[in-house]
Amino acid sequence: MTAAVRRLIPSSFTPVPSYRPERVVGFEAVTAFAPGLDAIGIAVGTDGPVDADLGLDRDALARAGFGGKAGQTLLIPTEAAPLLYAVGSGASGDLTADVLRDLAATFARAASSSAALGLRLAQTGAVPPARVGQVVAEGALLGRYRYAELKSAPAVTELTRVEVLVDEAPSSAVADGLTTGAVTARGAALARDLANTPPGHLTATDFADLAEELAGDFGLEVEVFDRERLVELGCGGLLGVNAGSAEEPRMIRLRYVPAGESTGHLALVGKGIMYDSGGISLKPSDPMHLLMKMDMGGAAAIFGALSSLQDLGCTTTVTAFLMCTDNMPSGSAYKLGDVLTARGGTTVEVKNTDAEGRLVLMDGLVLATEERPDAVVDIATLTGGALMALGPARAALFANDQGLADAVVAASRSTDEKVWQLPLETSYRKLLDSDIADLANVGGPYAGATTAALFLREFVGETPWAHLDIAGTMQSDSDDAWRSKGATGFGARLLAELALHFR
């Protein structure tokens, strides 16, 4: 990007507005709400008693169209502040952590013009108090999230305070959970900020500069590799994809080391395509092309996850490789028929320049396995096949080790970042054969998510490995519980949870 264009970027702009100190939300577990709240939400289910503080019985609520179903809210007129909302929690027998997270998000979004909120939960089912606090904090922060950094006059009321009153639950345990939830939600919001930022405002070099700036705050070691160092490492995939761009590539190596004894070593590799035009295999100019600023959602999710580990007291050592560049067409761009050489020497024939994510990941996977970790997980907005197969609600999961796959599934269930394990069908491996190189980067029109995973498997050897294809889950077209419209930050909380319980 030229200096002249750079001068047009607002001087106050930051790629991660959610991390600004003034945007930190104060959470408190209380036994009674303090004066000065702007809005109070009271959970009401489809069965059980109705809190008398609402001033309406169940019949009156029903006449107003409110039945207590999950996702429902009703603003109840009052003579004075605060605003009062009935918030649906569904059937008492169906109360789970996911329901409570969604409930908090629904309330926070319904009260979007209120800065200070109070939420009362009379029932929490079998969910432990600390877990209640965590999911409420996550729901409130993620449901209220908005990316308005580039609006001249953003109509956004910043959330400043949330009080949570849980009947018959120790407030200290709820408070501990609120602290945890604020950290995990911060990581997801950080990933959202990065993925929502336009590509002209967040290049690979910008991302690397930001990582160096923030690493110390998160207790992370950081090392940045520019083009010259990538040449020395033999990262032909990342360099090949970058060949058509006026922007330099960057590989960002992050490392989290626990303060005490490490209980394991997990390596993460993230696709960081800052903008994907498709290269010479140019994408059509449609809404999906517009979303390609989010093609670095995997790298963003890893950065968000690692930002949480120190505050969560994670005892796992985590090493991450973020493979960052854009994929552009130009006279110097890599071409169909070119052969790229990956770190380690594997040669790859390029049959589609829009299958670039796997090319940058292959270098990162080789480097990750050279660290001799206990396992490697990569995460990438990789294939339209994953979106077509599973839609926008679930990410595709592939693995060469069932124990690792089970751990990823467990983390997904805990965070409500849903995954579905698909078979790593080895009979399709021959579709990746090339007449002139070791591999081709695409494998034909069918089972695209699977052949992409099989391609990546070639670069991990015998190391336990899992691959998350988040092409479908990277963004939401509309507000949906804790998923705010735009980038979802999918994977940030999941990977943090995986690292926390990795053994």
C-alpha cells in the first residue's frame, strides 16, 4: 500500500477496538442490584413461577405475546428507570450452559441502548455457578459486539457494566465464572475485530506489527518472518501465493509458555489470507468475494485464543504459526501449472490459484511438526465444500488421530462452536496425484473438503493432527444469539478450551 493511501486511513484507527482499555466491561455477581442500572432482564421460562418483580403474571405475559421461549424478549413499561425486560429461558428441564449463554446475548442485544445491565436468573438447571457466570459473560459481550470503527457517527452504546444475580447460587463462584467468561469473550472479540477489518487497513505486515505490539500484554513470545527470512526457510507455498501482491508476506510465530510446569505441547497453524481475490483463478464479483477479507479468520482465531491463555492459567505450551499474505492477480502472480516447493522439499503443482490456503498452510504444518509437539491443529477458512456440506452452523473436522479429534469435539461442545467430524477418506488421495510434481493442490470436483484435508495430512507425518475447516462458520449474515452479524471469531474460544484441557 502506498504512503499516499496510508494517509487516508483515520489516524485514530486500530484493528482491535475491542481491546481498548475504555471498552473493558465491569462484571459483578450480586445479591441485589445496585442503583443506576439502565436495564434489568429477568429470565422467565415456559414453565415454573414468574418473578413477581416483573409486575405481570403468566397470563398477562401471554396476552402480550411472550411465552417464555428461548430467544424471546418483552420490554415491560415502567414509570421510571431502569428499563425492565422479560427474557425467555425455555423449559426448565432444557436449561443448559448454551441456553444461558444465548439468553444473556439475547438480553444484551435487546437492551442495546443501555450501558449498564442487570440480569436475574431464578433457575440455572444443573449448570454449576462458575459455569453460569462464564457463559453469561460470554453471551453478554459477544451478543453486544459491533464493529463500527470506521463509521463516522456510530450509533452504538458501549456496554460498561453487567450485574448478575443468580438465586440460591454462591455469588463468589458466579464471580469467578464471570472473570473467565470476560477473558474468553475478549479473545473471540479480538478475532472478530481482525476478521472484520478491511484488507486495506490490515495487511500481513500490519498483523505482524500488531502481534509484536500486543504479545507482551498476553504473555506471548513473538517472532516475525519477512520475505527474506521466508526464502531462507524454504517456505515456497507462502511465497508463491504472495508473488502477485504488492504487499509483503509475513509468518508470525507465537509461543505461550506456562509459568509452571508444562503439561503438554500443542502446535497451531492458521491460514492468514488477508484478502483472497482467487489470484489468476479470479473469484466472481459476488457477496462471497466481498467476505474474503475474512479469509484470515483461522489466523485471527488462533491469535484470539492465545491472548486468553495467560489469564486463564493454561498449563499447556502452545506454539502457533500464522501464515499471512493476500492472494492477488498481477503480472508477477503464480500461475496455473506452476510448481511450488514447500518447506521440507515437497513439490506441488498448482492447478487452481484459488486453492491457496492449503499452500500457505503446508509450510506452517512442516514448521509446526519440526517443533516436535504432542499434536498439531490447523484452522482455516479453506473450502466451499465444507460450507456446502455443513452450512454455516458447523465447521468440518478431520483428523488422523481419534483421541485428538475427540478432544476438539469436547472443546466445541463446551463453547457451542459446533463441529462435525468428516471421514478422512484415504481412497481419495490418488485424486491429488500430479504428473510432474509430488502433489497437485486440488483433487477434482467432488469431496473438496476431504481432498483439501488429505493434502494437508501429507505435511504432518505421524504427528497427531486435526484440521478445522471454518469456511461456513467464519461469519453470520444476521444476529443470532451470541453470533453477531459479521465475523464470528469462530475457533478462538474452542482453541483456548482445547489448550486448557490438553494432555
